[in-house]
Amino acid sequence: MRVLLDENLDWRLVRYFDADFQVTTVSRQGWKGQRNSELLQQAATEFDVLVTMDRGIEHQQNLRKYAIGVVLISARSNRIQDVLPAMLKVNELVKEVQPGQVIHVITS
């Protein structure tokens, strides 16, 4: 499973994905600063799942037209300590999300 971590999440989260996943970041790909439509189009050619905290992505984009699934994390902030509690669920959902689908993970 090829996973892309969006630029709005701490790059250190790469360490908290299952070892079975190939995970990299938007920054490492050289795609930082791209609009969502451009990012999704490029990411869909190389990745299976985008993990993001961008709440607008599902309302601003027609995700069904992209061959990539999206796992959308909702946490108090994007600081690593606020996102870490979601990582167990994120790892489960990365395996389940289908292309064009958005699955939400909400931390308390």
C-alpha cells in the first residue's frame, strides 16, 4: 500500500504507519504548495491513499474522479501529539479505503 502524507501533517508521523506501507510526504515528493486538484491528480498516479487534515478537500473536490482514497484526520491541532492518538485507526482505514472515497478519523 502506497501512502502519501499531506503537508499539513507532521512528517514524523511516517514512523507510525504499519511497516507494510510505503509512506512518504508531499514535501519529499516535491509537491509542496500545490492546489488540491493538482495534488490529487499527481498523487493518484503513484499512491493508493492520501492522509490529510484538510477538511475542505472533500467539499472542494470531486474525489470520485481520482484513483486515490483519502483518510481525513480531525484532531485538536496538527501537532504530532494531537494526531498520534488517531494513528491506530488510520492504519486500519488505510487498508480499507477505496479510490474516490473519504474516510474520517476523529480524535477526542
